[in-house]
Amino acid sequence: MFAIAVVWLLIAGNSTGRAESEPVPPVAATIQPTVTSAGSAAAPTDVSLKPALPEQAAPAEPAAVNGLKISSQSWRRGGLGSNALFTFTLRNNNEYAVKDVEIHCAFTRRDGSHLTERTRVIPDTIEMKSRKTFTRMHVGFVNVNASKAICSLVTASRI
């Protein structure tokens, strides 16, 4: 019954007067058991909704991609014109090595309109305070109308 009420409240219209884009504070249901005269806990009957307190966030360590950047990039077609082959240099300015670098490439037409996107994970290690060049790496198949491409870093794993 409680679950039905919660679902109904979620589906029901905006009765709080908040805008749709405003964040709603998290609510956690707490069930408090009632204690009988014999001292034993009976089945929980009182259900109250209390705002959940935000947990203490642990200090986040900097993401591995923060000190990593693509210093140069170019691309060309391969195969019968539908393969995108990228040549780029990754520069690691971190105090640690990184691996499994994920790149995201966006392809556009000459007029700048969006065509397609491709993502690729590079299963290689880039040592700390170094750079590594990848030549003609296959990123994926692209539309034959693609004339421009830009790759950016998404994630990397710290070693």
C-alpha cells in the first residue's frame, strides 16, 4: 500500500509549486516499530517520511583525465572511404601513469552540421609526464559526407 502511494505521488502532477527543472531534495522512508508493554517490538505500523541527510562526501581525488590532453590530432579516410583513421598525440602531465583512455570523436559536414559520433577505448599505457603518438588508429566507420572531425577525452584509468 505504501509503495502504491509513493508511485502515485511520483506520477501525480506538480503539486509542490516547484518548477520542473528545480532539484527535489531526496526523501528517505523510515519505519519506526512500535513497542508493546511486554517490551518486544511489534510489527512496524508508523511510517514517516523524513528528508534524508546528505552523506559526508569523501574528498574526491582528481580525475585521471584532468592532466591528460590531446596535443595534436588529424584524421584521414581509410578502406573505401568509410573508415576514420586518426593520428593524435596524448600528453600526460599527471604524477601517475594512465591507461584505457577513452576518446570521443564528432564528425561534421563542411557546413558544420552534425553527422555522427564514435567512441573508442585505447588499451595502452601513457607513462607519467610523457606523451605518446598514435598513428592511423581506427576510430570507426563514418558517413562518406564527413569532412571535419574533432576528438576529445572522456575518461582514463589511473595506474
